[in-house]
Amino acid sequence: MNRPDTIQPAAGRLGVLMPGMGAVATTFIAGVEAVKADLGKPIGSLTQMGTIRLGKRTENRSPLIKEFVPLAGLDQLVFGGWDVFEDDVYTAASHAGVLEQKTLDAMKDTLSAIKPMKAVFDKNYVRRLEGSWVKEAATKWDLAAMAREDIRTFKADNGCDRLVMIWCGSTEIFLQAEEVHATVEAFEQGLKDNHEAIAPSMIYAYAALMEGVSYLNGAPNLTVDLPAIIQLAEDRGLPIMGKDFKTGQTLMKTILAPGLKARQLGLSGWFSTNILGNRDGEILDDPDSFKTKEESKLGVLEHILQPELNPDLYGDIYHKVRINYYPPRGDEKEGWDNIDIFGWLGYPMQIKVNFLCRDSILAAPLVLDLVLLGDLAQRAGWKGVQEWLSFYFKSPQTAPELYPEHDIFIQMMKLKNTLRFLMGEDLITHLGQEYYD
């Protein structure tokens, strides 16, 4: 990416389109409205609460990120999307049970006015989900055309100057890239032929890019990890990035594993299990959807610990991940990790982690940051894969020849240095030797 000569101003209204308006999307929307109404603070959002150091430590320049880079303001955001249920955002958020009802009631009129469009949905790709608020068409090409029309209508009806689309929907069954995904032309023919390797999330991504809308993938779906979609994003001059919001257990892994590696402590096994009772937990109860999620979770340790470079420490790790659907828990996910490590002379030790988290509470600020930073990238003229946003994803997308960087501290450095680069500030290496010369 080259430093842009100019960044288009964040003027006018920014439309946020979300396929999937369940717990994550409604917690995000209601949360933004609550912040605007001074009913809470955007905790967990780097763009709203984070600072960035500029120059030397002795200069004491650490502005808020939102005051350093030209981001859209919360009052400029307009929300819309699609869902398989007809419930408006107030009803859906009340049903999800993430936020307190009194908070939702205080914004009832605003949230009730946001209603989902009929979804592009096929039960073959999300087998545990039932819904009647869905589009019907003869081909996937027709469904893409309908989604494109929805985008145009939403933009016009809401007076939006720009749009960003971010997937907040369910985990689809495990798919792998095929010939139909190799080129834009093959993909478009596959839409017309109803090719079974084209999932609904891919239809949304295609529709977004064709309508000049950047696309961010918050689930482990294959969606944008495809040559055709990458090519289309490059051709249309639009940012894309995925995949899978980094929230609970994987967040902890990307914090803990770099520490073990930094101290050269060995790892013999890492067993992770979760209980979750929301719609996501129910969908992941299907083995084919779980396979998609498992793939995004399992790669984290290998890429951080690099066993090929550290065979004595990490060459024989047993890594297991389990997700169990447990309805009484709702959105309050619980993750247990048993970590078997070893130290000096091979003596064994253990770490136990019990993370009682709230899935959508952790995801909502990621959605906000990605929307604002994705829009910034588009206004800066950056296109294609935005690896600098890896900080937000379990399974970050990269150029084909690169391995993904999972270490959250390296990801943070990459993100902040990208913002410094964008604004013409010196990059920070943390060498610090100049203070002692």
C-alpha cells in the first residue's frame, strides 16, 4: 500500500450493512446508540478509546486515535442489514438478552425503526437455522441482483454517501476453494449455474463489491479467501478483510502464547472447551459448521509458536478445541483452557484459564472499529486485502505467499504503525537506543 496523497474526508452519512442481525449486530447497533445517548462508554473499541504514541517518548504526544486519523463519527453511522427473522432491532436485541432491557427500552423508538431486509439464505449452508424472512429466486445470480438492489435502495433511502458491509451472521458449513472460485468470470457463471460451492456469504460479498462497497468478514466462512473475490476487490478498488472476529478463547490464546514463546517455555498440550447457548452455539452444534470454526481456531498456536523453528519447545503439541451448545448459558460463553507447559530441564507445569465472557459484548467494539477503519482504508484509496486489520480476526487474511501473524502484540504494532504511515508520522520500532547515546 502506498501512502495516499490525500484522504477523502469522512463527510456525510456512512451506511453500515450487516448480513445477520442477531446478537452481535444488535448489540453493536444498540451499543452505538447508547454511547450517543450517554448511557455507556465504548469500552473495547480501539478507535474510540485508544491512544497512539507519536514520535519519541520525551515528546509526550499520545492523541486519541479518533483525533489522529480522520474517522467517521458515531453520529454519521446509519444501520441496516438482512436477517432470516423479520424482527426489528429492538425486538431482536430483547430476544438476544445481551443488553439490559432498561437500556434497550430507553432507545426503543430508534431501534424499532431499524428493520432487516429479507436475507439471502440457504439452509444447506447453515443447517441448524430456521427462518422464513428470506429471498426466493431461480438462481444465485438472481439473488445477487436482489442483494445489489437492496444496497442501492438502502443507500438512496438513507442519504448515505458511503457504505461498508460487515458479516455478523452465522458460521456456514466447511467449504474449500474450487475452480468456480478461481476467477470472477468463473464465479459469475457459478452464480448462474447455482453452483453448490457458492455459499450465501459469498453472494453478499460479490454484491457488495459490485456496488462499490468494502466487505469485512466476521465469521470463519471462506467468503473473501477466494481468488475471484480478491480479484474483484482489486479491480473495483475496494478493501476486503477477514476472517472471524477474535473475541473469547482465541483472544486469550493470542495474549498467552506470545508470552510463553517470549520466555522460551515449552508447550506439550493445550485443551480448550467452550459452552455457549446463543444462536451461534446452536449452529456450531452442527459438525460441518463446527469444522469451519475449528479451522480458524486451530491455526493460532502453530503460527505464533512456529514449531518448525522451535522443535524442542513446540514440536509435539497436542491442541484440541471443543464447543458445546448449552442453552441455559445464552450469550454468556464460558471457556476453559488447560495448558500443559514445561520449563528448565523439562520440568512440567500447568496453567488453567476459566474465561467467563460475553460473546457479543466482546464482538460489538470490533464491529465498530472495523467499520470505521474499513471506511478509512477505502477513503485512502487502499484496495484488496487489508492485513493491517489482523488485530481483529481469529484467522487473518494475507497475501497468498505470506503466513498470517497471530501474535496480538505484533498485530497491534502493525495496526498503529499503519496509521502512523498513513498520516506521515515516523514509524516506531521501540529500539530506544537514541535516549542513551
